[in-house]
Amino acid sequence: MNKRGKYTTLNLEEKMKVLSRIEAGRSLKSVMDEFGISKSTFYDIKKNKKLILDFVLKQDMPLVGAEKRKRTTGAKYGDVDDAVYMWYQQKRSAGVPVRGVELQAAAERFARCFGRTDFKASTGWLFRFRNRHAIGNRKGCGEQVLSSVSENVEPFRQKLSMIIKEEKLCLAQLYSGDETDLFWKSMPENSQASRKDICLPGKKINKERLSALLCANADGTHKLKSIIIGKSKLPKSVREDTSTLPVIYKPSKDVWFTRELFSEWFFQNFVPEVRHFQLNVLRFHEEDIRALLLLDSCPAHPSSESLTSEDGRIKCMFFPHNTSTLIQPMNQGVILSCKRLYRWKQLEESLVIFEESGDEQEKGDKGVSKIKMYNIKSAIFNWAKSWDEVKQITIANAWENLLYKKEPEYDFQGLEDGDYREILEKCGELETKLDDNRVWLNGDEEKGCLLKTKGGITKEVVQKGGETERQTAEFKLSAVRENLDYLLDFVDATPEFQRFHFMLKEMQQEIVKKQFQSKIRSRTGSFLKPRPHNIKDSFSGPSTSGSNH
């Protein structure tokens, strides 16, 4: 038993234990004796239950480091802190290791976005940021990470194997889906068109992006229609009859998959298409229809519980964090094959084959003109055709590592780096290098789900802050204070409630402070607002100073 002391300060882990004792119905005296805390500390912890729980659960590794932290106070620059942590979570969920110097660089970028000119991402800031979010100083590469990831892979394999046996799933009922980015107009560096594009004002053709989702079953017998997220609406001629499109196209301002879009695709497309395939192609009976969709742990994916068909027979399961490059079938050559097939078709439509050597300026102009004629409709049809041409064996081989612990066999015949070099040379693109082509062929980010841009993260953090202010604004401080005064009168007049007097009095004082602060801000705001220049309004009465200033 600890002796109660006035100045005992508990860390977060101990505060969590206090809360668990309260939940278990332990008495005030027993908890105070066990942890050596005063009555006011006990009630403070109880009052701040939600704040403590939210803070601990928000951490990268809940309760790791909680034995050191004693406060739940946020960072001095909360908007920068929130933005960096959101960026960090996205990188980690995509399996990208993040070093300390990268956290500092990201913090400085976001600080500039928020206009925090006095912010410095110092070593001290980095230590505090890691401490706040319980982020360990983990190595970003090498055997340590590989062995850690491998530890997550084997339990997942065993769990998957158990589900397959329990549900009696065949390969045709196992599905994998993944998102990816596609810079659909991009051309290799140092090509005539790309060199010309650098000199042109406005939107750069190499940066126009789409997000795409590919999904297929384990034996490659069922490839679902791809979904494309684009920034602009389709041309009117296409928009009038989207049923004729070989893809599902959705316009989105940020060109990202969102939980809403993904959920819509799952219930309106994936579930019906799977049912149709099993009933009409596999000739299964209705009661035998089942499917399991494997997905990355991506911010754009709703929970597995919410991604379940009404009858509970078509479900989702998520890969462990940071394992998608190892065992996600779509990342074992399937998406890469589709992209390389797309690049081939793009070159066929975009490049100009010159009969004889001509003026370099003219070649560049014609090259850019040809590429700019390559529109989103062409990109959509070429992407769909490329997906159709991905071989069944390519998809089946991609599951080898996950299901059988075998290294997948990649078949990129006709799609190697050198093959693209040949067609570029035939079109007079003699200055492009093999390295340029490799960057171009592999330059799309493999993970295209909701990895927000710096501006997107900044916008979301600002919106969150605005929502908090709006929630506070919903309560009038004057009405709150009036009710508090009434409640205090009641407490003073009722002996059994007088123990709450001190707490309510503190709250009343805080409300009064808030009222004063609100009043000062209101006056400052009205003082700073520009007013119409009117001499009559400039003075409330005649000047007695004898001079005008």
C-alpha cells in the first residue's frame, strides 16, 4: 500500500489502471490507497477518462511508452503535429519506412503550409514528436525489418489457411484487389515531347494522374472490371452512356480512393459480379456462393466488418501492415504487367514516326501535339484492354508466395525495359537513356489509395480544427454560466450534493475566463475590421487635445 501524498503524479499507464479499477467498481478509498493519490487527483482522472483513452489509442503502439508519459497535452503547434502524424501513418500503412530526418523535413513542409514561420523541426522536436506518438526509433531497412515483417506473414498464412478450410473455399473464390496510381500521359525523360513539355506553361503532361483498382481471383479465371478515379468528368459523348465503358469511372477532385467510393464499389460491383460469376460460369448453387477478398490495410478501406455482404458469405480480410510487397498477389507482377501493357499501347498512339530527319523544334512540337491529343477516353480504353491482356498464368503465379511459400515466376516477355527502348529508337527518340525508360516504366506509385498530398493533409487538419471550433460554438457561454449558477444554488441548498460544490465552482471560473477571452477576441476582431472612411465616424466628440493625429 502506498502512502497517499499531495504531489503524487501518475504516468499514463498508471492512469489507465486507475480507470480500470473504477470500471471494476472499486471504492474511492481503495484506489487512493493503492496509487497514493488524493481525492482531487482521483476525480481529475475520472473526469478526463475520454481524453486519456483517446490519447493512448491514437498512438502508433498503444501503451508502448505510456509508462514514461505523464501528460496528455498536445504539441505547441498542433496543426503541424497532426499533419506530420497523418503523413507518417500513410507511409507506414503503405510499408514505407520513415526515418527521423524525413519526419523533420515533412514537419518543416507542413509548417510552411500553415504559416508557422517560427517553427523549427529540431532534434528536440523530433524526440517529443516520437514520445507523443510512441514511435520507436526503428531501422528502415535491413534484416531487422525483414524479420519483423516475416513474423507477421506466417501467422497470416495460417489464419488464411484455416479460413479456406472452414469455409471450404476453392481458388476461384479467393480474390485480391489493390489500388495503384497511373500517370496516364507520362513520357520518358529526354524524349522530344518531354523536353518540349518542360518549356511550356500550364499543366504538365507528365503529371496527369489517375487512380485505378484491379481485382481478380486466385486462379485468374475472373478479372473484375477495373475502377478508375479521375479528376475530370468524362467527355459528354461518353458520359451519356457509361454502361458502354470497359471500366467503372468515378470523378473525384483529389483523384483518391475514399472509404465511400470503395464501399460503393464493394457492394454495387464486387458482390454482384462475384455472384454472377459463381452462378453462371462456375455453375455453383446459391447456397455454395462464397468469396474472400484480400486487401491491404489502407486508409481508403472501411473495416472488414462493414465490408461483408448481407448474407455474410462474401467477406474481406486485411493483410498485416508492411507485408503487401511480400505477399499481396496484385503486387507480385500483376499490376506491373498491366502497366507495362498500357505503356506499350500509349506509345503506339502517342509517338510520331518520322520518315526522315527534320528540325528538332518541329519534332518536339509534333510530339507534344500528338501526346496532347491522347485523351482520357483513350487512356481508359487502353487500360481496360491492358487488363484484359494480363495472362491468367500471371495472376495464378502471383498467389504462389502467399499460398505455397514459393517464389512467383514472372513472365514479362515483350515487356522488358529494352523492348520499349527499341520502339523509342524507331520513332527517332535517340537521346532517351535506359535509365530514363526505367524511371518512366516504374515511376507510378504502386500504392494509389488515399495517400493524400501535402495540401490534402493540410486541408484535412484545418477542417478538423474548424469542426472543433464549431462544436464549441454550438453552446452559448452565457447560457452555460446561467445554468451553472442555478446548479450551484441547488448544491448549496442540498446537503447531500455539497461535495460537488468545489468542482462546479472551478468550472464556473473557467467559463468566466472563456467569456472574457471571447469578449476580447470579439473586440479585437471588430477593431481590425476595415470601416468605411467617414470623418464623422472618426470621432465620438470634438477633440480637446488641440491637435489632430
